[in-house]
Amino acid sequence: MNPTDNPDFNEARAAIARIEPCADLANTTVIERLGGLTNRVYRLGEEPRAVVLRLPGKGTEAYIDRAAEAVNARAAADAGVAPRVLYFGADGVMLTEYIPDAVTMSPEAFATREGAVERTARALRRLHDRSAPFAGRFELFAMIDDYLKLLADLGATLPEGYHDVVTEAGTVRAALDADPVPLVACHCDPLCENFIDTGTGDDARMWIVDWEYAGNNDPLWDLGDVSVEGGFTEAMDLRLLNAYFGRTPTPAEHGRMVIHKAMCDLLWTLWGLIQHANDNPADDFWAYATIRLNRCRALMASPEFARHVAALA
């Protein structure tokens, strides 16, 4: 099908037609649908004028602060880890520069692309060290409460045992509170697909995209979350930590990362249930949520997890 005839692209064309100085790209024949579980993302145009257009997904206005996202996406770009923001509308329509010759990451890519784990660690460290403070706080347990309220408003069903796991997480919360760290600008939702890699040459770097959930947070959340999303092995976790710190991590640092691996699954279980309640067709989100909850339970029940909590507390 000719791109100009593809009905999936009509909304993208209509949106960019309202954005100057890129309105003429509504007539481009070069248009491609990119990834995205909740939003619709498109590449439009050819180099050197190619851009990426993000249209917000159904129901996201209920739990995404678009004004904060705009501030944070621009701060991340100023820190050198995110593409430059060309336009950000109050409705969440966003236009960014296109990064050429970049590979969208996946668990397989993290496992096979030489140096990808280390480039990810360096990108996150650069974000945490160099970004201006973000708008908003990413606070795990407050977000759990907010998501539970939203699910109640939607009349959604929770997987059996979810509240029991939240209760068990009280021990984790106490351990984190006993060893507080300075909050820094964090991505907070480091899905594999939110990393794009330009390769292994001298100019190679890992870029980070999609700042919807970004906020000031414990920096080890980002490392724990990317480990879960990427299906990292224990060896990959150690590579990530060593590259991030530039040294061997302390037991407390390692423990903090592992704790956040469990907590991110606990939180994103609820996110998946919200997508399920909103009839998001992009995936089987009930299965997504139950898989994450079961993985969280398994990690929290392991002897290693108890040792990590003890190292932190």
C-alpha cells in the first residue's frame, strides 16, 4: 500500500499539518509506524528533515502529567541523553528529532550487541549526574495508591493476592526509608524499546526516549527496572552496576537495585491492568500483569532477596 493511502497514517498527517515549521511533512511519502504500547509513534520525512511524531494513547490523560513530561523531555535532551524536542502540545502531541542509524533495543539486542549494557549504564549515569531536576516526584508507593484508585474507578479486577504482596512490600519500604539516597532526574520507565543504540563505533551512544513517567527518584530504580525489562542475567546486572559506578558496587548498592527489580514489577502490574481496563489492543495486558506479579512474588520469596534487603537495612 502506498503510504499516502494508508488510513493508519491519516491522524499523524493531520497532527503534523498543524505544527509549524514541519507542516509540509503532512505530504511526505516517507512515513513509518514505530513502536509503542500505549501511544502511536511515527517517523515522517527523510534525512536531514526526518522527525518523530508521538500521538498520545487512549486514556493516558488520566495518569500522565503532560506538562511535567514536556519539562523533563527537554531537560533530558539538554543533558545529552534524549532527542531534541521540536514541539510539545498541551494535548501531549510531541515532535522530536529523528536519530538516524539507531537500533531500537530489545532483550535480544541487549544480550547480543557488544557493549550495549555498558552504554546503557553510561547514559543513565549521564542523565542522573547532568540533568536539571525534573518536574515531579516518582514515588513508588504513592503511585501504587493512585493506580489502585484509578482501577477502582474503572471497576477493574485485580489478580488474586495482589494486596498481599503490597503488604509484604512494607518491609522493603522500611529498608529503603532506612537508607535514603538523594533523588535525581530519572527516566523511571526504562523499557528496552525506550533505548535506541547507534552502534559500537567511536561515536556510538545509547539514547533514551519516552519521558512520560520521568521524575525525581532513587537512581537505582532505573537500573533495576532496565534489568527486569531487558531480562538481564546476574552477570549482565553486574556489568550494568560496574559500568554505572565505575567500580564494584557495595552490597547496599547491589541490594537496592535488586529490591527495585521487584518493586517495578509490583507497580507495572497495575499499569498493565489499567491498559486491560481501557481495552488497549496493543497486547494481552491481563497476561502481562499476571506475569509481572508472579515474577515479583518469586523474587521476593527468594533467599537472595532477603539478603539484599538485609544489606540495605
